[in-house]
Amino acid sequence: MSAEKNKNSMWVVHLAIMLLLMFGLRFVPAPAPITSYGMAVLGIFLGMVYGWCMPTPTNIYPALLGLFALSTTEFWTASDVLVSTFGNSTIALMIISMFFMPAVMDCGLGDFLFAKILGSRFCKGKPWRVVISLQVGMMALCFIVNPFLILILGFSVFEQLFKRAGYTKNELFPAFLCMGLMLNCSVVTMKVPWSGMSLIPMGAIQRATGLVWPFPPYLMSVIPFIIICCIGWTLVMRLFPGCDASKLANVDVTTLTPSDGKMTKRQKAALITSLIFIGSCVLVAFLGKADGTVLQQYLNKVNIYGVNCIIVALLAVIPIDGEPLLSIPSAAKQFPWDLVILFASAVCVGGALVSAEGGLSAFLSAKMAPFLMNFGGVGFFIAVAVVMMVLTNLLNNAAVMAALAAMIASMFVNGLIDESTMYIACMLIAVIGDIGVLHPGSSATSAMYFGQSMISAKCGYTASITACIYCLIVAIIVLIPLSQIFY
């Protein structure tokens, strides 16, 4: 009884530590060029991460306390914080996309497709073949559709699979399989140097040197890294002690499909809608151009956000067997508000953490350049990869990319490194910089991962630490040697 009472009262201790970090660190003298504002935001960030890491009933309250604490700093008001948190397009895309999953899952389409995968000749009775099929399929989708959307949809689909197979949140397999989806989303995002976060180091090179980053060496180095990194994670899962996929073989596929084994009318409609959704996303991604034809300009204006709005609107109004595929009351019951608030708060506070007013980015740049110059040859690239992996998991990845890429370009301008070394180092910054998976504050997508109901904190950290080490190893043995060949 006493042990249970102590356990129930620990939330008070955790809350006190959180508040001490959020409101106490701002009074600690800041080393130049970090400002008092920078120390305040750092304390808020650390307090939120501490709260997310502790065994508490929900992740909402550290997020909301962090947003409140941010409103007490000198550059923010409460209304500014809420606008920054919920007023950006990424959060809007996330919220609208959440309505898509109930339409797909409520009709049983997810169960039907799982039954076909599990009962196929290739996968039947062989759970690890199921895992490799899921990994390859998700990687392929991430190449052709916005990886963020695949992440949202994949988490929802996987949750149903884990429950069907009888997994619990305290088992490693759900955490590791979801981490595989995270890696797919993270590394595939950097597949080309002319879009997404890759533009940050490319822009740093052009501004500092006037040089144009050569694309072919990037593609020939990064694409093999992505494929090996994503597919190789299955081998890591299989070799990791306690990561057991055997329960997938126990799923009774006869309970997942109608008695005749055929899709229902609503399942067919959901499948067609999903294919139209994927096709539309690909269409606007590849054909939309701001300076193209009238059609291309229109597709550019609609973009992926408009596609989501149109599809969800149609799902809510077009009747199939007498009623729409999307039931708003059902969607409302399933809506993961804790996940949305966790994601949104991570975006807001992460951005504030590395703002120019805080001085933290300038502090890191000043400290990193002398450290990296202690290494030469391959050691220099390994040091860049390790530093980037550490910093991107502690701070906002975009700001860290910008700071380190500018520092590398400056080193080239000052004659400290040659041109090919600059390109390879910036490529490592781009690729490693998007692998923010270590803890809920590492990135907004990492906040989503740790917010999954089928992943406990212990299992999540086991998978995330393993993933960071694994990606570094693959970068050292695959990405760095290939880049030295092609650059």
C-alpha cells in the first residue's frame, strides 16, 4: 500500500522538477552569445522533454505548461504562442489527415489488406517476411508521396495491426516497427538535394561561395544509403533481443475478411479513394509549378493541402450503401488530440529554441568549428556525422542544419577544407540532420512517435537509441565511402 501511495504521489515530484526547469533556468547566467531569453527557452524545452520522458498519464500537460511558460518570456504573448502552435500549415495538414484514417479503418479496409498480406504465399506463417514487406512498401510510398502523410497513416494502420496480433505497449516489436516507419519518413525526405530540408545546406553553400551543389554525386551516394538504411532495419529488429515478430503469425486472417473473401462495396470505395488520394498527391508534387502553364500554376496553388481538403470533404458527403464513408461522430471519438498538441508544441518551442534572439545557434557554431578541425580525412566526416546526430536530436533540426552548413561553407572560404570535403560534409548535415528520433523533443515527428498508445517510454527509447546508432553506422560504412567515390 505504501509503495502504491509513493508511486501515485511521484507526479508531484515530476511536476516540481518540470516547473523548476521551465521557470528557474532563465535566472542562470548565460554564457555569451546565449541571451537570457535563450536560457529561458532552453529551460522550457528541457522541462517539456523531462515531462514527456516521465511515466505520466498523458503527454498533454507538459506540452501545455511549456506553451504557457513560453508566453511569459520577453518576445511572446499567450496569443502569439497559440498562433505559432496551431496556426501553421503543417499542423493543419496533420489535423485534416486525421479524418482520412477513420474512413479507411471503420469500413475494414485495413483488416482486409492485412489479411491479404499475412495470407499470401510469400508471408504466410513467416512474420519477418511480413515485416520486410511492410518496410519496403512504406519506403516506396515515401518516395512518391509526402512522407509526413505516410507517417500519419502508417501509425494508425500499425496500431490496428498490433492490437489484432495481441501486442502490448511494453513489448519491443511495436516500438521497433514504428521506428522503421520513422526512419523511412526521415531519410527518404532527403532523397534529392533540390527540395525539402536539403535546400538549407545547398543555400548555405551558394550564399557563401557562389558554387552550385552538384546533384549527381548526391543522388548516387544518398539513394543507396536510403535503401540500405530502411531495409536493413528489419535485420536489426530480427537480431535485437526481445524484438519478437512471431505474434504476427497468430493473427486469424479469417476474422479480418468477409466469409466470401471478397471486398465489400464500402471497402472498394475506400481503396479507390486511397488510390485517388495517392495519385493526386503525386500529381501536384511533380506537375505543380509556380511559373509553369496555367494548369501547373493551379496545381501548385492547390498542392497537397488542397488535395487533403477535397478528399476528406468527398468522404464526408458521398454516400456508399446509404451513408458516407467518413462518419464525423466516429472520427471525433478516435481523434488523437494528445498527439496533435504534443506535435504542435514541439514545433513551436523547437523553433523558439534556436531563434536568433536566443543566441544558442551562434554559441554552437562558435564551439563546433575548432572541435571539427581536430579531425582530418574520414575522421572529419565521422565527426560531422556524430555532431549532427547529437545536435539534431537535442535542438531544432532546421536551425542546426543552417548553422553547421554555414560553418562548413565558411571553413571552405577560409581555405581550411577543399571543395569536395565541403560538399560531403554538407550532404552529411542534410541526411543526418533529419534523423531526429531520440526523444519527444528531437523533432515534431518524434513527438508523434512517442505519443503512440502502443509504445511505452522504455521501449520507445530502446528503439530510438538503437536507431541513432544504427543510422550512424550505416552512414559511416555506406554514405561516407560512396560520397568519397562520387565527389
